[in-house]
Amino acid sequence: MSDEKIMLLFKNGQRDKAFKELYKLYPRIEKLILSKGGTKTDANDVFQEALIILNRNLEKLDFKLTSSFYTYLYSVSRFVWKDTQKQFSKQELHNLQGEEVSILDAVLEEQKYQSAERAFRELGERCQRLLQRFYLKKMSFKAIAVAMQFKSEKAAKNQKYKCLQKAKDIYRNQFKTLQS
């Protein structure tokens, strides 16, 4: 199937069909990762991350795919793999051009999303429920206090603040660990 037809599937909300077509590119990405010393499991993980990045970018109104899907996924996969292996030299980063820069930005942005998700999962269940009620369900502190049996609206508000601080600390510590 042509790239134009795949793009039409995305635009028409037929993501499942579009991704089914994109999965046909997997063997070529797997070959790339295996040639760089990775395993089949690594290749699968890298390809999944590349698809997530592509999907997030396709949801942006200002995103324009200027290459084929294969070229885009290949480039993203290459950056994801290199970043996973911490193989970027300063010179390589300095020499990035055009679409390579936006691809690397997308990879780094996806890593931030994943770190935030990990930080959220590491919070206790009570903090998760409180934050979900506040941010996703848009509940008031009064409603949260009643639902979660806090003594007052102010107690719910203070607990939300503590939960956010804990999530931020976990998030920051993930980056410190990665840089070590």
C-alpha cells in the first residue's frame, strides 16, 4: 500500500488499518537493530516506540511528513536505538540537520512522556486516584474530599500538592539515574 493511502487511513480515523500496513515495515527495522548489536526484543521495543512517536506527531496539526513512512520510522528507530545505547557523540548531535533534528526532538519528547508515566505509576494508589480525579475527571476539591474521605477541602488540596511534589521528585530522580 502506498504512503498516500496509509496517510488517508490515518486521516479517516482508520488507525488500526494504517498501523497494520506500517507493521509490514518491521522486518527492515528489525534488521537495522540487529545489525547494530540489538536483539529481536530490542527491535520490537524500538519499533513500538517509533510507532508511538509517529502517532503522537500525526496528531499534531502542524506536523508534515516530508519523507516516506519507512524513512521516517527508520530514522526514528535509529535515534531511539542510539539514545538507548547512549551512543551520540557531541559532533553527531552538532551535525544533525532538518528533519533529523525534529525526529530527535520527538524521541526526547517521548522519553519525557514515558518518564512522567513511570513517575505516576510509582506514586501510591491513593495519590494516583486523587490526581486522576482532579486532572482527568475535573472534580472539585470539595468533591474529592468527600469521595476520598479527607477531613476537608483544604486537606484534599494539600494532599494533591504533596502527591505532585512526590511525582516531580520521582521524575527528577529518573533523570539523575539515567545520567549516572
